[in-house]
Amino acid sequence: MDNCELNNCELKQTLIILYIVVVVIMAIATFVEKAGAYRCYDQWWFTLAWALLAAASVAWFLHQRIRRLSTVLLHLSFVIILTGALLTRLSSAQGMVHLRQATASSQYLTADGATHDLPFALQLDTFRVICHPGTTAAADYESHITIIDHGGRQSQVVSMNNICTYRGYRFYQSSYDADGQGSLLAMNSDPWGIPVTYTGYALLFVSLVWMLLDPKGAYRHILQSPLLRRGALSMLALLSAGTIMAMPPTLPQQTAEKFGHLNMVYNNRVCPVQTYAIDFTKKLHGKARYKGLTAEQVLTGFIFYPDEWSAEPLIKVKGTELKQTLQLSNYASVNDFFHDDYLLGALVRQYHHGSHDAISKEAAHMDDRLMVVMQLQQGTPLKMFPHTHGDATEWLAPTDNLSATAIPSADRLFMSTIFMLLYEEIAEGHYDQAEAYIEALQRYQQQNGGRSLPSPTRLKAEYAYNAIPFATILFMLCLTMGFITLGITIWRMLRPHPGYLPRQRHKRWPEHLSFAIMVLAFISLTVCEGLRWIISGSIPMSNGYETMLLMAWFIMLLTLVLCHRYHIMLTFGFLLSGFFLLVSHLSQMDPQIGHLMPVLRSPLLTLHVSIIMMSFALLSFTFICGATALSVNILRKDNKQTVEALAMLSRVFLYPAIATLGIGIFIGAIWANVSWGTYWSWDPKEVWALITFMAYAAVVHTRSIAAFQRPLTYHIYVTLCFLTILMTYFGVNYFLGGMHSYA
């Protein structure tokens, strides 16, 4: 080996080591900072590690004499972005400005507690919290300020996603004082870092798209590979008494349904009582029905027959230790937890005093569910009486202090007596008269609800959404189809001629049937997403449950687009969409529909989340390709052609996945800069998304790392890389928290 080759090898090894070191440091730092032990990202050595990695990358790039313009611009964009980040660190100023009404201030406070002067003064004129009609859910926060500069005065409004820029200083709505007379604005001044960084972002967007479209690039070469034209991947053929139990007293289904069509404030929005009834029943029983009774019948049972329903063994007990300690069955009644004393009392107190062992957690979780029943029996959640004064509407419960509000006496009388009248008629079995009182309450809501009442279209959408458990049906359908077709696919791969498929039209009906089922599933999930959009008034991607549905939707869409060329996509599509729909049923996921936080009401959120979800969907396909290839390699080592073909198919997904992930991350950075005044905060979600990007980006460098040219090595690597996605999506949300925990 001559000196040139030796230097080349040493430079490559140095670059790889630095790359791994930076990734490992970022991963460890997320846990260290969670513990509050040390602030890693602000240290000089962390900046030095990035600088050394950038320098080694540039040196390697020049040493390889790479001239392809798309590749040069792509790597140049990262150097520019890192340069912008360094300028931000060295030259920017950040702090908080606390304003009190009618008082001018020209100072800001930095994170270290130091006070600095602004070259002008700010004065808070008024601060307003704007709520969604009829609820206390904040829609926006507005600070009306006046900028005072050398005798001149300029009025401005600062609100969420609406920044105020003046003389190179930017002000963002951050918080406010409890008395509503003060506002806290975040201040940022970064005249050098932001322009340079945004230049890098723009170059990155262009070069990532160019990477996919470049006629002489690696991705176009993959698309022209003979392995994708052979029949090696066209190997998919699809084949596609109860006991009578005692019933607790309840309202007739028709009467309970009428009650469910009343409106109430629940989850900080005005919605049908039916929605609350479904969530109430699911929280207690785990299902939306009980012994054939609807959720509305269960809810009204607890309202109008509290004694009988408190003795009903409806509450599902999940914790094994809790069941053994308290000698409970799989299902218990409310009364089972109350004998001489409250059985959960001591365990719940232990939990709130820091004892988080298994039985204490189970007791605390059960206590939350029992409190739902207690609150209902007290009438606290039943905020069903709207009172509109001017433009503001307040929804009250029958147990609220009605005399403390300026409500007409006739309305107060109605609110305080309507439930008593309902109790009397229901106790006598006069359900027709009870329905008449329910209709009277409905008319009262229409007359007094004002703008807070949902539109007829929104109500119809919510009734339709409540009637069909879309996600439950679809995850069972997709997983069943996925496992059946995966078994058939692997069996065909292991046959003597795995690439052979009879092409006679009459023998391809299973393939057509599977495609039709996928189309039906896609349409159903689209309807589900559309209904949630109509109900909430915003694109459904604001929490873990909704992003799981969105991920499944993207996977189905990609499957339908690509399955005619790659038939195995139907198997992958069924498995992945079924998996994500199943995950949406985990206990941590919350399917409730609510209003978006004000900071999330931005069009950049839609772009950011959609593109990230598209990337994760594509990367999930690389995982399925890898897992399938590894299974085939274990079961039949002589089937190398299938392993190679799956590697080529995986790369078809990998390149657009990396492109969309990079674009999604940096759109998120732009959104953060608009909303919080800083485009990168080293939040755990940001860090792990960057780790995911760097982990997957390494595998496309087959010229520098020859091992990735070997199909089996490639499959092992991308299969393990999927762990970074799981950490980014689930691990961060449930273990590390951070600014993205609301999502």
C-alpha cells in the first residue's frame, strides 16, 4: 500500500469515527440532559466535535475529487448550515422581555439572569386570551404593544405564529401573567446566523430533490436496475354464542340516543353527549358497549340509576398485582372498591408520595377511572347549559353556582329543575315525557348556545365518526391480510422456482382481490381522517393517535401507487399499515378530538408533520424488506437473487425517504424559528430525528463504505436503523419528553 492509499484509508477511518462519535454523543446527551445532570450542547467540546467532523468531511470530499454538481451542492448545504449555526452561537442574542400594562420597558433578561438594554422601549397596551367559542380552550394569545423609539411610536400585535420584527430584533409571544395584566415576550436578534442558515436550507431542499431527479445520479441508476425488471419480486399471490346475563336498569335505546344528541362541553370543546358517553364507557370497560348496551345507555345508567350501576361489575381491572392484593376479578364494580374504607386510598397516597412501583401505578390508574364515575354522579362534567352574554358563551353544569352569574331567573330555574324532572319521569317509567324534557333542553341549547354550537355538518360528521370504529376494524383487517400474504410470499420464495408466477388471467384473481381490499381500506381510512378534520376544524395530525393514523394513510397510498410494479408491496402495505393502526390502540395513545394548541395552528405544521410521516412510512418499507430478506437468508441460503432484489427495492424507498426526512426536519426548523425564535433548540425529538437522518444517510455512501454494497450487510444495517425511528417517535414521547411532548 503506497502513501496515498494509506493517507486515504486513514482519512476515511477518521471521518467514520468522528461521524459515529457525534451521533453517539447526541444520543447520550438526550438522556443526560433529561436527568438535568449536565448541559452537553452548550459545551465547547461539542462544537469542536461538529467542527472536526465538518473539516474531515470536506477533506475527504476534496480528496475523492467528486465533481457531480448535485452531490457537491448537497454536501455544501450541510457545511453552510453548520456555518450558520456557528454564527448564531457566536453572534446572536436571546432573552425574555416582561411587560406590564401601560409600563414601558427597554430591557431583556437572558438565561443566565443578566439584564441587557434594548435600543428602544416596549409598552404593553392590552393582552388578550382568545378562546374557542363556548370553551376555555385558548385559540390564541395576543399582546398589543407600542414600540417607542426616539420619540416615535409604532403599534404592533404579537401573537402565536405572528412575530414582531423591529430593527433586527424579533419578538414572540411566550407567556403571560396570571392576572392578565402582563405579557412575556421572547426576544431574538440573529442578523448573521439566520440568513446563512436559511441559505443552507434552501440549497438543501434543491439538492435533495435534485438527488432524486439527476439522470446520472445513484437513484436513477437504481430505478434502471435489471433486478427491478425481473420477476424476482412478482411472487405474491393472495388468498385472500353468548350466555344470558342479568341486565342493569337503563333507558330505552331511543331515549338514551336522544340524550346523547344533546351538546356539552367536553375536552374543552362543544360536542355531542354521545362522544363523552363513548369515552366514558371505554375508559371504564375498555369497549364502547357493555352487554349489548350502547355507550349512551351506560352513561345514562350511571346518571339516572346510580345505585344499581355502582354495583355493576363493569370496570375492567388490568393490573395483576392489584387484582391479587384486593382480591378482585377481571371486572369489578364501583362498590367493590368501597367497604369500610376506600381500598385504593393507601396505595394512591403512596403513589403521590413518590412510590411508583407496579401496584401503586395500577392503583393510581384505577383511581383516575373511579373519579370519572364520582364526578359524573356529582354532575360536574355535565356542562350542558349555555349562557351567552354579548359575544361570550359560557356552558354551565347543573351543580355550578348559578346565582353567581348574570343569568335571567327563568333560565336559572330551568337549569336547576330540568334534571330533577327527568329523574322523576324516568323513575316512573314515563319515557315519552322524559324525551319531551330532553327535547326542551335541546331547544334551550339552540336558543342560548350562540356561535359556540357546532354546525350541522360538524355534528353529522361526529355522529358518523362515533358510529364506526374505523381504526379497530382496519387494523384487524390489515394485519390479518398482511400475515396471510406474508406466509404465502415466503412459501413462494422457498419453492424451487420462487420467481415463477402463472400469468393466466383466471389465476390472478387473489392479486386483484387483495388490491381491491387495500383500496377499500384506504378509502375507509381517508373517510376517518376526513371526519376527524371536519370535527376538529384542523388537519388531524396534532397528537400521537392522529399521526399514527396519518402514517398508516401514507403507507396505504404508497402501496397503491407502487403495487402494480412491485406486487410484494401489498404484503408490506398490509403489515405496516396494520402495525401503525394497532399502535394507535396502545393505552398511551389518546383518540379524543380536541382543539390544537395555539402554537400548532400554523401551515408549517401541516408541511412538517406530513413530510416527516411520509419519510417514516418509506423507511418502514426498508425495514420490512430487510426483515423479509434476513428471514429468507436464514431459511434458504441459496436464494441470493431474492435477497439482492429486496435490497434493490429497499433502496428505491431509501433515497426518497432520506430526502423527505431532511426536508421535513428543516421545515420544522423554520417553523420553530417563526414560532419560538430559534430554529434549533436541541430538543430530544429534534436530536433523534437528526440521528435518524444521519444513520440512514450513511448507507447511501456505498462508494466510501464498500460493505454497504453487499445486500446482506445492507439489510442488517437498515433493519437495525429502524430502532432510531422507534426511539424518535415513541422513546422521545414517552421517556424523554421535551417541547414535542404535546404531539
